[in-house]
Amino acid sequence: MIRKIKVKAEKMEFICDECKAGVMRLIKAAPVVKANKTQPKLYRHYCTNCKCEAQFSVIYPAILYRESPFLMADLLKQASKESILKL
């Protein structure tokens, strides 16, 4: 049986540094950038207002739970590892 429990979470958005009006969204078709093994992956985003682009190590918007970002990319990575183990 599944039990649901309400939790308090916050939506974390990145406001565009250029126009200060739009918020940054992931460019889904863009390749992930990783310069070397010591640097985090960078995801390309665009502004919903002025369309400028920027790269972040977090996919925005993100959900903040208990002061830590709840990152969908991390969940997907973990899920794919688990499904590989089941095969």
C-alpha cells in the first residue's frame, strides 16, 4: 500500500542576469557540456524573456526540499543505474 505524506518544498528559479525579467529554462535538445572529469556537467538554459543563453550545473527550475535541491537529473541517473542492474 502506498501512503502519501505532504512535505514542504519550494520551487527554485534562476532570474535572468541580462534582462532581470525572465527565468532560465533548460534547452532540452542542447548537449551537456563537461570540460573534464573534475568539473560538474553544465546544462544550457535560455531566458523566457530575452532568449539569452547561459550554462548552469543545476537544471532550472528545481525543487528545494530541506535546503537541498531535489534534482530530477540525479533521480533519472539513479533510476537508469538501477534498471541496468536489474537486467
